[in-house]
Amino acid sequence: MADLRLNHVTKAFGETVISKDINLKINNGEFIVFVGPSGCGKSTLLRMIAGLETITSGELYIGDTLMNDVPPAKRGVGMVFQSYALYPHLNVADNMSFGLKLAGTQKEQITLRVNRVAETLQLAHLLNRRPKALSGGQRQRVAIGRTLVAEPDVFLLDEPLSNLDAALRVQMRIEIAKLHSRLKRTMIYVTHDQVEAMTLADRIVVLDKGNIAQVGKPLELYHYPVNRFVAGFIGSPKMNFIPVTVTNTAIDQVQVMLPNQQQIWLPVQSEGVTIGDAMSLGIRPEHLQNAEFADITLKGEIQVVEQLGPETLIHIEIPQINAYLVYRENDVVDVHQGQQFAVGLPLHRCHLFNQEGLACQRLHQEAGL
């Protein structure tokens, strides 16, 4: 087990820079999740840690050892790829033990490790089966087991659930969480699935165009995003945004005017905010209120209704503020397309972002932080 440090790590392919001056410390036994849109450099960063990509500049340490020029096999790192990559002609036991055999591990030690990992992953009754006789979830567990038997200090997972159906993803997500709880190994997990990131991570690293946009606990990123990109990326459906103009400031308050000329005071830091600034007000779909209980109401026409069973997503076009809002309501809501619908704007739940996309710090303390 070991901590991991990246100091000013950069990766470039010719003139194209993929990872830009990455600085990150991952603690021993921590579960870190890299998230971001396609092409943001998540997998490239993981592959540099594994030694599958060279580092253009900067330093990578595992424990106290500089790893830049250390070959992958000697880094104490194990990696699970997006593809299962199992040998179809070998059974589960042979697939899991293949790397150990190549490394010259003694037969008794191989058997001990394979049996121990098989018990952990609930594969003991499947050791004699070949991959074609396994379900997708079982194959994924074999791929994870193949890495576990090597007993790496750092465990890397590159979108390991992306090939599974929805039900299996939920099942395997729970299995991975339980596995980390038992093993206490350092794990770094790459995904674009926000549910996986929010439920698995001790901390989330949000990447944007090769840069680290924010690092923090899941609820910290959810309630206190540092910029509009993180606010729009964390959470599904994403945060609603309304264009506003600053009309006044006070200590720990900013007054903004909505496009319908309505003015409201928001409990956010006013430092650096100037009257006349064009800004964006952000509000999450689940934080919009039933208009009956709100002081500030916005009314528009329902464009789409998504009845999901435990919740309903209502898409509303609101011409008076030149915005299209998504409202999330728990349980089933009896509404239909074309209907007029009003929602409330709770001021203590609102975020404010300047023209550069940077957030004004919210002052309301959320539970669980």
C-alpha cells in the first residue's frame, strides 16, 4: 500500500498537450475517481500512472520512489481495462493466474492467491469455467481478480463497467465499493458516469481539457463547485443556468436582476463583484421548489415530461427569463406537455458565476460537509 504524488505532470503528443501541469496527491488507501467529458485526459493520466504512457515533463512518485523511468511491471500497480481481455481458451483460474505464472511465482503461492481472490469476488465456484460460459458481470470480476492476485499497491480501473448493462453496472459498482472497503488498497477509477463517481469516491478529480478543474469530496463538488464547468458536469440532470446582471452588492450578498427585471439578493461572497457585471445564476433541478412554497416564482410551458417512477423530470420553457429549466420532483407528478407550470427559486440554493465561469462562494452550509 502506498500514497501517490503527481508533481507538475504534463503529457504531450507532438504539439498537442493532453495533460497540463497536473498536481495531485492521493493518500494511502484512498479511492479516487477521475471524471470528465470524453477527451479530457482521464485515461491518459491513468496510463501515465501505470507506466503505459511516458511522462513528457513532471514527476510521478509512488511512496517515496520516483517512477518516471520505472517499467510498468515494477511499479506495484495493477490495471483493469475497459475491455475484459480474457483468454477464451483458458478457464477462470488460469486467466487469473496467467501473470503470476509469467513472473515465475511458485505454484503453491499461485493457488493460494487465486483461491483467496476467488472467494473475495465470489468466483470460487466458477474457477473451471471458460469466459464464454460466464455472464458479463462474472467476466468483469475475473478481470478484476486477475489484477488482484498480483497484489498491487495501487489499483487502477479504466471505465471497467462501461460494457455492462444497467442492472449489472449497479451490482458491480456495489461489489467494487465492498472490495475497496475490505482491501483498503489505493484505488484510482476512471469513469464518465457521475453516479459511479458520487457513490464510489472518497474524493473526485474533475478534469477539463487536460486540466484539473476541482478536487474534493463528492458532496463538496456537488454543493460548492468552484466554476460553472464543474457545476454543470457534476449532477444529473445538470444544473440550470439563468443569465443575470449585478445591480448591487453588500457584505456577503450580491443583488442580481433576472431578465424579467425581477431583483433578488443572493447569499454569496461579493468580493470582486461589480455592479453591471453579466453573470449566471445556477440552480439544480432538485433544488427548484413547488411554487406554492416559494417567494420567487417563474412560470412557463412544459415542453417534455420524463416519468421515471421514483421521480419526475419536467422540462419548462420560461420566456420571461430567456431560459429553459429542468425541475425534478420526487414521486409521480400528474402533468403533461403544453401545460403551464410554475416553479420556485430558493435563494439559499442558488449559485452565482462570473463571465469567466468562476463561482462566487456560497455562504449557506450544507448538511454532510
